[in-house]
Amino acid sequence: MKVVLSIAGSDSSGGAGIQADLKTFEAFGVFGTSAITVLTAQNTKGVQEIFEVDPEFIKAQIKAVFDDFDVAAVKIGMLFSNEIIDVVRGCVKDLNIPIVFDPVFISKAGSKLLNDDAIENLKTLIPYSTVVTPNLFEAKEMFEYEMTSAESLQKILAQSASILVKNHVIKNPNGKKSLDILYKNGKKYVYDSTHIHTENTHGTGCSYSSAIAANLALGVELEKAIEISKEFVYQAIKNAPNIGAAKGPIAHKKGGELCQK
């Protein structure tokens, strides 16, 4: 069984962060391990409090996992502060395995998940990442990204060979499409699905990036891993349990079945 490590924050409501990552890993038949960077008191309405884990203890968690397991891939999520970013970078910079970096700024409920002075420091993780998965807002903050700008594309490609920009929603004759765009080695790949109008989207970004990490650990090529993961999240939203008072969680299941198609 392949082992995947998630370095991310904990979500007390179970829909995002480490909890979503572990559920996603399970869905794809890989063994999930974790290094928790922050504890959050949150629910579908938003984040009420954040407790930062001591950076040295984060380092100890990561070391404990690597000392015992043959880790096949790493997913990096919420890091929150410069000190945590520095420690995580030191732990992953010499790894020779796939690393999926999901730069988390703001939750879907609108809660800020990163200190203002840490955005620039986040970029120092890009050179060590197999793919970076910002949403549209995060891509604009990190890369001054605009969908139609050749200059912004060149800026992205100058920093990393693989950037997956998520959450373009466009109109089409049959309603709306959700587009994700991968820029890899100078090429552009577009992934689309029907946009589902729903409030049940809590943890979709975490689940998407961890699904990609799980598939990379299983030996799937990046382009196919994204295709599988996008379908996984689409089905997870479509089959959401419809619980919680606001942005409800999704249903983490059937990942392994998608891998076989």
C-alpha cells in the first residue's frame, strides 16, 4: 500500500484540512499520514479560532513519519505563518517524490488562513513542488494571474513547471462550466465539468489537491491524476450529505473506482 503524507491544518468540523485529506486518501486506497500545522475551531459557518502548532513539533511529526514509512507523495496545505513555512520547506526540499502544494489563503466561508506577511514566503515552496494548486484568488495574489494575460502566464512558468489554477467558472449554452487550467512545461491543459450550484463545497480544494497527491503516489501521470481528481470532487459535491448550516462538507467516496477507468 502506498503511503501519502499530508502537512496541513486540522478542521474540527471534519470537512476540510487534514480530515478531508485522510478521507480522500482512504477513498483512493492509499494510506494517509499527517503532520498537523494548526488546530482550528471551525464549522461550516467559518473559522472561529486558530491555534498554531510549534514549528519544531511540526518538524518532529514529519520526521516521525519519514523515519518509519516509505512515503510515496506529499500534500502541503495550510501553513499559516513564516515560521511554519520555513520548517516545512526545510523538511521537503531534498525529497525526490511528488509534492502537491495547495497554497491556502482564505477558506470558502471567508476566513483568513494565512498571515499577511507570509504570502511571499509561500512562493519559496514552489521550486520543490510537482504541482501548485491555487484557486483563482490565490493565483492572482501569488502570480498576478489573469486568464487572458500572456505576461502572467510567463511569470507562472518562470517560477514552476506545473501550476493548476482552479475555479474558473464560465457561462456556456447549457448553463455554467467549472474550468481548471494546468500550465505545464509551456503547455496549457483545460479540465472542465458542469458547475454545480450548491453550498456544499467545504473542503473541495483540500480534497482536490490530496486526490492528486494520492494518484501521483499510485504512479498516475500528472495530467491524468488531475482528470481523475476533478471527477472525484465533482461526484463528491454531487453526492454531498447536505449537513451543516452553511457551506456543507462533500462526500469522500468512489476514488478508487475512478482510478480504474
